[in-house]
Amino acid sequence: MNSTLLIWVKTIIVGLLLWIGFFSVWFTNDIYNKDNFTQTLTSVLKDEEVRQAVADQMVANFSDKFPILGKVLGPTLNKTFVGVLGSDLFDKVYSKLASGTYDQLTSTRPKAVVINVGDATNFLSPLLEKAAPELSQKLSELPSEVVIIKAGQIPNIAAAASFITTFGRGALVLGIVLLAYFFFQAKSFVLRKEFSQKLGIVIAVSSATVYLTLGAAKTYAISQANTPAGETIIKKLYEVFTVDLANFAALFVVVGIGVLVISSIIKQKAKA
């Protein structure tokens, strides 16, 4: 194996290990950390744009079942739903949903996510009693507890998470160690500059690939939504949960290009 090919192999190995480590850090902090996960998910559910999208969908469903009432009460119901979804009344619902979602993702024995809708029903029934007594009656007949997510409905990542958090940390440490080792192993000034140059290319290309992949995955996930509300929720979820990883990838595109440019300038000066 010639020296140039060997350097490429070394830099690719280092780049791969570093990105596995970076992914592990992001996953551990943003996904596997219960406090961060539930706080982020709760903030998305309470987001004004998400509440508006959900209210629009609720009114649309209402209008499908009650066309005449939908035309008359649509705007009023929309404002009411947006307000109710953003009220303290739903804070516990959002927290319960976020916590339950995390438990389903990470627990080896997931339980169903059940929320109490009795307070919400009692709040809405008087508002609809005069305008839509039939609907108000139906609301009062609803059970006080509703299963939002059945046990095992969300894919469990417990085994994968354990592997990612353990192997990822080791990969990051190994990547840093090999980076230093390969750099100082190159005994000549020229070989070190060549190693730095190719490392810059690997970092820039791999980081750009991660950034573009995140964007493509977001587009695909949104396309799988069945409703406008679903599209809005998926979009928001993707943005808030991947923003750190996307920013990290964008930063390292710049870092990689910087390393490449600097090492190339130094190499040219060395030749001169």
C-alpha cells in the first residue's frame, strides 16, 4: 500500500470514529436524557404553530361530521381550541405524553400512555352546550381516561441506546487518540501536512453528508404525515431534536475546509 493511500485510509478511519462519537454525544444528551427529551417534546406540543395546526385539524374533523355547525362555529371553535391547547389545563397532558413517549422508547417493559381528559371535557362541554348540545352530550359521554399510545406502539430503542452510548464514547476517545498518533507518527513535515490536508477533506465531506442526510430525512418524514397537523408536528420535532447535530455538522464543514486550506497553504510554502 503506497503512502498516499495509507494516509487516506487513516483519515477515513479517524473521521468515521469521530462522527460515531459525535453522534453518541448528541444522542445521549438530546434523545436518551429523559429531562432534555421530555422538556423538548413538551415545548413542541405547546408551540403556537403546532397548537394552531392541531386546532385547524380538529375544526376540520368537526366540520366533516357537522357541516352546518362547522361553517357557523368554525372560527370560534378554532380560537377556542388554540387557547385551550395552550392553557394550564393541558400542561399535565403534555408532560404525561412526553414522559410516556420517553418511557416507551427506552423501557424494556413499556406501558400504555394514558391521559385524563375529564378536566378538558368538563371545560369544553359548557362552551358547546348552547351552540351544539348534541356534541356537548357526546363529550360528556367520553371516558375520563384515554389511551393515547398503546404499550409497544412506539419502537423501543433500549438495546440500541445502550450500544450507542457505550460504543460511541469509546469511538470518540479512540478517534482522538488515533488522530494524535497518526499525526505524530508521520515523521516528516511533508507527511504531516499531507495527513492534515486529507483529514480536512474527510471532515468536510463527512460533515456535509451528515447535514444533507438530516435534511433529506426530514423531508421524507414530513412526506409520510397523513394530515397538515401531522406535517407541522413532525417538522417541529425534527427541527428541535436535530438542531444541535445539524449545527455541529455545519460547524465541522467549516472546520474541515479550514484545515484543508491552511494545510494546503503551508504545503505550498514548504515547496517554495
